[in-house]
Amino acid sequence: MFDKRFLAALVAACLFIGLAQPAAAQSAAPDANQVLSELSEETEQIEVALELGRLSAPRIEGYRATLEARRQQLAAIVKTIADQIAPLQAELSALGAAPDDGTTEAPEIAAKRTDLSTRIGVLDATRKRAQSSLTHVESLADRLVEFRREQFTQKLLAREPSPVGPAQIDAAWKSLKSRSTTVRREIEARIGSIGTETLIDRLALPFFLTLLAFGLAIWLRRRIVDWIRVRVDDEASATRRAMLTGGVTLVRLILPTVGIAMTLIGLRQSELLGPVGMALTVNLGIASTILIAAYAFGSAYFSPMSRALRISDMDDSQASRAYRWYMILAGIAAIDQFVVAPGRDLRLAVEALSVMNAILLVIGGYALWRFVRAFAKSQQGTDRPEDIEPSNFRTMGKIIRFLAHAIAIFAPLLALAGYYVASRFLFFPAIYSAAVIGIALMFQRWVVAVSTSERVGTDADDQEPSDGDTPLSALPVIIGFTLLVLAIPVLAVIWGAKATDLTSAWTVVVEGFQVGEIKISPIDFIVFAIVFAVGFFITRIVQGVLRRSVFPVLRMDSGAKAALLAGLGYAGITISALVAISTTALDLSNLAIVFGALSVGIGFGLQNVVNNFVSGIILLIERPIKVGDWVEVGGTHGMVRRINVRSTQIQKFDRSTMFVPNADLISGTVTNMYHGQGEGQLVLPIGVAYGSDVRQVEKILLEAAAGHPMVLRSPAPFVIFKDFGASSLDFELRGVMADVNMIISLPSELRFSIYQRFTEEGIEIPFVQRDITIRNIGDLRAPSQGDADGTSRD
């Protein structure tokens, strides 16, 4: 069921992305003359503003948005005119060149040529004007970006009075007191303007919504979380724990957020708050959302109260310590979003913002230092993630810890020194970026736990992976890539990118960029990857259906199944690549020239690879060997386990694996014990002593063969009286064994049976006897008396 949904999602995404561009291209282009006329006035206004240097940040973004809209219009005009010129050029080329040898042509042809040339000239002139204006618009946009960068640099290096002095603290206190007085006066004025009965009516809805919000945020959330906790323990499977952890996180995230939203709606409907009070209320909602999100995801990762729902590998004390400093950092971020970040809109004095920012950064820097230390201690002795080399992971961790410690030290120092903007730019974007990356990694780890905990292994006898290698196994990779793509714009906004920056980046992704005469479009590569992935997964699904549903009812050997699956896989990948290329309309003409120039060198360098690839195709089609065959290659025996693109995998009987290039199997000598039906010849030599009853011996041998189930009845086994040996009468029992794999065990079992019958019948199996003849025995003499006495006769 999941595979179908997954495939449908991929197809929908492919169609959406692939058809989005044609739909945009078919939209009606704006009138060129009108756009060029309006653009002239707008660009002149922007140039004057740049010369005067009187541009605020909102005004810069407004100008950039205007230029981006004009840029899209001009690009559409250029493309539309190019599409209009192309058929006119083709028609003019079909008419041919005007005669220049004094001959005349038909007036209709001459008039047609003149009309086409005029129309092409007018369109081309408009296209050139639009192209020139497009270049000018892009230049102005770059100047605005550079101006904004200079403004940001000046703000970043600007120094305010230090917040440490008594005067700054006193001014900050007066500013905060003034704002609180303003809120109180706004409420008093609103209450004074309405009667008591009206006030009660207006407070009824906020009171009811607040009670309902507290019920959602506290009572219902606690009941649901407790209900989930009792259903998970340390013995639960990884999938069950991951699912329950995800459910708890969603409950902790959604219910309190809904409660906060209901409370804010009630306060807004009461109309008791003035402009400053409503601004503070909205900021309070933002701050509360930050705390709720930090609580939900932090409780899932650290889970100090429940080890079974903990994503991290920390013990209870480590998780509790890290969670405490983590929540302090979240509280610092929430307070900053409540008062300091919107301080300019609340009309707080610079002194108040500087003092509060310094206090928050000093506490936040200390909390960041302690959190990093607690987290680093919990990771000692672990090498995660598992797909990264441990040494590289440790180096990465050291770099991250160094940067975090540097931020924890320098951000408070900059705040105390009066660098308000620089201190905030160093601390808070880093905190938010870490939060975004942490949430992405948590979600990735959750997906991995859900999708890989109960996967099935691969079958060694199959050419393709078994059922466990389904599109579900690729889900963590796809989710990881998607999270990376989604995190990039979020991180860009955190570090100061504006909407126009993201729009410009997306335009580059969709329309591409020019490199010489080649236009490279990232969206084309994305569409290519999606279409190819869809084709690849369809191929894998078809292979799975054949393996599970079709092959079991067909009388095919395993080698034929493997060859069919492999051929289907190659064909599916090739067709997917061709369809992806045609869908994205990639212009491969320029690349064809490059590949044509390199084809000779590549041919010489990769001729062995190509030879092995073609040999592999021949092996799959001709099938001299198949998966599961017992073969002998170069004196080595083994079973064919996999026929790959370049080589064939042969498992020897000592369980080691030998990789043989496919070309060697095609051009060399290979003995296939299984070529046919997997049957093998049985030849069993037997010797009996002279004087034995040869017909009785024949009878015993045939009975032994007939009594074994692995010796085929047809053709029937037979006995050959082979020779009169030096010490025995030599016989051979011949037959056909049902499975050549028993070439070692079957003769052994037959010898046991034959020896037992020979013993019962008194038939002797002789051993080798040799006669020794001693020549010149008469020359041997007995030792003399002198020799016996030990004296010599010499």
C-alpha cells in the first residue's frame, strides 16, 4: 500500500514541476512597449534614490520587488519575441535568397520576402530593446543589493553606549516603565469608554476561550501523553517507539499552540487593548510558540522523564542536565522575541534595548556554554551518525563545539561593549540555525527508525534484492534531501535574507544560468532526477511483482528468472533515462561535440569495461551459465551467485567469493556442471579379489544403485567389468545422479552400502600384494667363528 502512495506522490511531483514551466511559458506576455515605457520612469526614480543615498531597508526591498517583477516581464517578452521570430525566419529561409544575377522573380515572392524581413526587423528591434532593458534592470538590482550590504555593514559595526553604566540602566528602566504605563492607560481608556455591562460581555468570550485553551494545553495534553506513555516501554520495537514518540511530540506541539491562539483571539475580540498592548500580545504569542516548540522537540530528544520515549542515547542524568540548559536557551530566545527584537516597533529607548540585550546574552552565553559541555559529555564514546567515519565525525563535533564556545564568549562581550547589532547577529541566528538543523536531524532519524527497523534482508540466490529492498528503503534518503532543500531558505531567512533574495534565487533555479553558450537550469536536473526515479521505482515494482506473483507459478529455473529480472532492470533504467531526457528537453548537442572529441580516448581507456559490459549482456541472453550453476573457471569450482554489469560473482565452496570478469567467461573455457537439468554422471570404480563371483558382484552393485533415491532409474544404472587388474578384478558402477551437487556425498553413501553387502556375502576387497625375489642367494654365507669371536680372518 505504501509503495503505491509513494509512487503516486513522485508522479504528482514530477507532473507538477514538469508542467509548471510550460504553463508559465504559455501565459500571455505583457505588451512590450507599455512595459518599456513604464520601466524607464521606474529605473530613473531608483537611480536618483541611489545617487542621493536615501534608502531605508523597506524601501530597498520595495524597489527590488519592483525590479524583479519587471525582470520577469522582460524575460517573458524576450522569449515570446524569440518564439515569434523563429517561424518567420524559417519561412524566409524557405523562400531562398533574392536573385542577384539580374533575373527577376515573381512579384508575390518578392513582396512576401520584403514583408517577412520587415516583420523580423521590427520584432528583433523590440527584442534588443527588451534585452538591453533586462540587463539594465539586473544591474540596478545588483546596485541595490550592494547598497543594502553597505548599510548592513555599517549597522553591524556601529557602537552604542555601553549598557553597563548607571545612566544607561536608569534610562532603560524609565523607558520600560513608560511603556507599561502606556499599556495601562490604554486599557483604562478603553474601559472608561464602555459601560460595566458591555465590559462583562466583552470579557465573557476571552474568559471562555482562555479556559478552553488551558484545558487543551494542560489537561487534555497530559491525559493523551500519559495514555501513550503506558503503551511503550524499553522492550518495545524501534518502530513502535518511534511512532509513539512522534505522536507525543505532535500532541505537545499542537494542543498548546492551539490554546495560545485561542487566548490571543479572545483578547483581540475584547477590544480592551490599544496599539501597544496588541503589539505586546502578538509578541507574547510568538514567544509562547517558541517555548512550546522547544518544549515539544526537546522533550522528544532528551525526554528526561521517560527513557522509552527518548530519541537520544543519553542516560537519565545527562538528558536532564542537557534539557535544563536547552530550555533556558529557549527561554532567552522567547524573551528576546517578546521585548527586544520588536523593541523598535514598541518605541523602546535604545538604552532599554541595549541593557536587556546585554542581560539576555550574558545569561544565554553561559547557558550555551553549559549546554554544549553537557551535550559533548553525553556523546563521548559514541560515533554517530553511523554513515560517517568516526574520525571525521569527531573532527566535525570539535569544530561545532569550538564555534559554539566562541559564540558563547564573544556575543556577551560585544553586547557589553555596545555593539548591539553585532552581538545579536552573532548569537540569535546561530541559536535558531541550530534549532532548525536539530529538528531536521530528529525528523530524519525518526523516518529511519520507522522505515528500516523491520526490513527484510536480501536473498542470496536472487539476481535482484529481495522484497525488503522496496521504495520504502529509499525513503530516508529522499526525506533527507527534502529536508535539506526546505532548510536552505529557512536558514537564509534566519541569517538576514529577504523575500526578494529568495525570489531571485528561485528564479535562478527555475530559469537557470548561462555558462558560455550552454544554459544550465537546476530545475531541469531536478525534473530529470524525479522522472528517472519514477521510472526506476516502477521498474523495481514490476520486478517485485514478477518475483513474488508471477515466477512462483511458472516452471522456470532460477537462472532464467535472474536473467529476466536483470534484463528488465537494464531496460527499465535505459528507458527511464531516455524519458527523463526527453521530458526535460535537455540540449545535448553541445555535450555531444565534447563526447565526440573524447570518444576515442574514452574508448581506449574503457575498452575493457565496455567489453565486460557487452559480455555480461551476452551471458544474460545466451545463458551459457546462470545464477545457481556450478561452474569451474581456471581450476576453481564454485556457484554462480550474481551476474553483474562488469563481472560475475562466484561463491567458492570455502564460502569465499571470486569475481570473474564477464569477458573471461565468454572468451575462456568454462565448465558448467549444471548446463542442462543439473544432473551429473556417476562413475564408481570397485575392485574385488580374484576368485569372487563376478555375477554376484554385479548384482550387489546394481542393488546398491537402485536402493539410493538420487540415482536416476532412467537411464538405468549399469555395471562394467573393466579389467583384470594386478591385484583385483576391476568393475565400474555407472549411472546418472539427479543432482550434481551430490558428486561427493553420493559416491560415499554408495561405498558404505556396497562395503556392507560385500561383507555380508563374503566378497573380499583386496589390497595390493607384492612378491619380492632375492637374486644370488647362494653368495650369502653365514658368519664364521672368527667373526663370532670378533677377530678378523684377513
